Amino acid sequence: KQEVTQIPAALSVPEGENLVLNCSFTDSAIYNLQWFRQDPGKGLTSLLLIQSSQREQTSGRLNASLDKSSGRSTLYIAASQPGDSATYLCAVGVGYGQNFVFGPGTRLSVLP
Amino acid sequence: NAGVTQTPKFRVLKTGQSMTLLCAQDMNHEYMYWYRQDPGMGLRLIHYSVGEGTTAKGEVPDGYNVSRLKKQNFLLGLESAAPSQTSVYFCASMGPVLYNEQFFGPGTRLTVL
């Protein structure tokens, strides 16, 4: 059974710092990996989608990498801003119907 | 383009009552999903559908039923609500092409007393 973990569970940084969020999964047989952002009381917003054949994806200040063989993905956020404060979730696409298995999330606070 | 919408946004039920949550998407997506999100448990898949007229069980299907009579709609039913079903419910959809990404609705906050 696929299991996804995220470290750290919570992170607090001063504005302007570069930071890395980690996601690990137990089974390397995945179709893709998706990073989401969730603001309190809101739905999930897709940030980046990495196909299983890809190594990384970039969007603005965000860069996500994927190492299937080691079961790891990282989300790099450059020059963090208070508006980046949210919970970040990773999810791996698996199986029939391409279901996603989610990690528990990392709660990020960027202090002004 | 409204994306994925969910109705209602909030609901309070008494134990034993029934209700239906509606998810609608206007992106012509084949795949649709129902998740629940609980503190400390993350998002867990309840049921999903790979096309009109199809449904399948996810990780936590007990106590729920679903129907996909129209491609754009995916309904989640609770026949006899229990306090353990207090949660935030999210619907998501995804296109037919392999390696596509999921789009989520805003969620329905359900409380069962």
C-alpha cells in the first residue's frame, strides 16, 4: 500500500528565505506527483505536476523535483513571502483511475 | 469556466438523516473523485469514477454511495449520517489524458450531531 509522508509537519521562516519542503513515498510505481497549496478553510490549488518520466518542474518561484527510485520529491520555494503561508500537500498518482494518495501536508508560516 | 463546484458549502445533520452532496465540473473531464479531509488524517479517497455511468470504491467507502449519471456531475450520498462522518468533503476532477492533473472544488463542511 502506497504511503506518503511529508517533512517537516510545520515550518516557520522569516520573509525572504529560500526553503525546501520534502515528500516521500513508499512505492516507486507512480504515474505522477502533484504539489498543492491549501489556505485555511479553502480548497486545494494545484501548484506543480511532475510526470513520472520527468525530473523537475518550475513555475515562478517554485521548483519541484522528483526522484522515483528513492521515493522522494522536494518543493523549493525561493525568496519566500508572507503570502506563501499555507499548507502544502503532495500527492502521488497510482493505480486504476489514477487515484491520488496524499501526504499529511506541511504547514508553512512566512513571517514579515 | 466555473471549474469544479460543490453544493452545499455547509450543512448540519442529525444522526440518521440522509443527504446528497453535488459536484459539478464544466471541463468535460472523465475522472471524478470524492475525498474527505479530517485533522491529522489528511485527504482520503471515498469513491471515484472513471467515466459516465461508472463508480468505484476508494480507501474509505463505507457509509457512502455515489452516482455518475451525467458526465459533468458526481453525487455523494449519505443514507444514514453518523457523527464519524463529520468532515470536510472535497470533489475533484481530472481529464482523460494520462498524466493529467486534478482540479479541486471549494469543499463542503458537514457536521453530524
